[in-house]
Amino acid sequence: MLLEGISRLTSSFDPDKTMIGEYFCSMTEYLRCYTKFVNNYDTAVALLSRYLENDNFKQFLQKLTDGGMKGLSIFSYLIMPIQRVPRYVLLLEVCSGGSGSC
């Protein structure tokens, strides 16, 4: 949803008319879901690590990894939303710099 909106804005980018910051402001409700995820990330990783001590659970995750998780571990997928927010900040910094590269 967010990526689609940014793609629409940047496809016809005009530095005098395109308002990417306003778009981010309109998406604040959508972005709020990250707060809960980020706040619970350490707990989720600790719990998952504890479950990985169970051989059955470890085998289950291995089957998932081999069968469709593109070779990535579940920890790799858990960190992706955490990494996404700083990327949005970097995008906005590039766009506000007036470089025209956004």
C-alpha cells in the first residue's frame, strides 16, 4: 500500500508539485502498526530462540525455510519491518534535499 503510493508519486515526479511528505503524513495510521511490532521484537526473538531448543520446532522451521522462504530464516523475516522504517527516513531525507533523485 505504501510502496504503491510512493511509486505513483515518483513516477511523475515534479520537485515543485510532488508532496511525498504529505503522503507519509496521510499514512500515519498505517505506519502505527510498526510501533507495536518494534516494541515486541526483542520478546519475539527471545521466545523464538527458546522454541528453537525444541527439535520438532526446529525441524518444522527448517521445512519452511527449504520449502518457500527463499532460503531465509524466520529471524531474517522478523527483522525486515525493523529495517524498513529507517529506509523511509532516508527516503524522506533524500527527497527533502532537493536533489531531484526522488
